Amino acid sequence: MNRKINILPLMTLLCSLPFAKVSAQQKAQTPAAGQADINSIRSEFKRINGLTLRNEKFTYEAAGCTDDGAVQYFFNGKEIVKIIETGAIGDGSWTKEYYYQSGKFIFSYEVAVGSSADGQDSKIEHRLYVKDGKILRYLEDQKEIKPDSEAERGVRVAEKIRNAYTTKEFAKALCE
């Protein structure tokens, strides 16, 4: 019995397999590459916090933004490597740390504490990992979440607060 086999679909499938494998490898490398960047940021965070840094502190107030704001800049030589911003308004307060490497924002850590009308205290933490202005990872209370407008705002504010050292316009940088 003579059967005709159409080899065109088979050849198409066989020819596409190497490309499918490359594509799968590329996808697998993306998270690993991102993790390597995050590990690098963590190392820089530890390095910065292990240094003896010169610092300068400034205070500010802005209606509707903070009643008691402070910004502290930390320098390694002439380079800003860390900024701590604190503030309070009403029954809430916060501390936010910004970290920089070679003048670029790489990481922030924020703790916000508040009390509700019924006396319940709450605390929330945010971590933001950034490379070249792009968000690598955003964590809320140590759980990874999708970057939202607040995370994007954090990247913008990190740049503004670094530049505010020169202008001393802290409220303008922090109170969008």
C-alpha cells in the first residue's frame, strides 16, 4: 500500500524547534538576570550602610503634606549615596530611605505607621529595587506586588529629593 506523507508540516515543526528552545532559554534568563541585579543592589545597600558617611540634615513643613519633615543627606566624599526622609501628619508618620550608586537611584525602603480613629495601629513597609530608572521589584510587607503608580512616584521622588539638596526646595520635591 502506497501512502503519501505530507512532510511540509513535519519539516516546519522540526525547523522551528531550535527557535522555541532559544526563546524558552531567553525567558528563563530574564528572572535570573533580574535577581542578579537585585543581589547587586543588596550588596551596594550593605556597603553604603557599612561606610562612615558625612551627613547634613534639613527640616521642612508643608501644609497638607507634613507638619514635621526632615531630610538627611549622606555623602561618601562629595557623592550623595543615601537620603533619609521622615515626616508626620495627623496620626501618621513615615521614614523613607533612598540609596544611590554613581548618582543613580537604586533602592528605597519605607516604613509608614499610623493609627485609626478606633485606636488600631498599623504599619506598612515598601521596598523598591530600581536599575537605570526601571523598577525591578516592588515589595509591600515583604510580598512582591505589581508596581503601581505609587512605585512609579517613588522613582520620580528619589530623583527630585536628590536634586533638592542644591535647591533646598524639599516640599516641592516631596509633596506632589
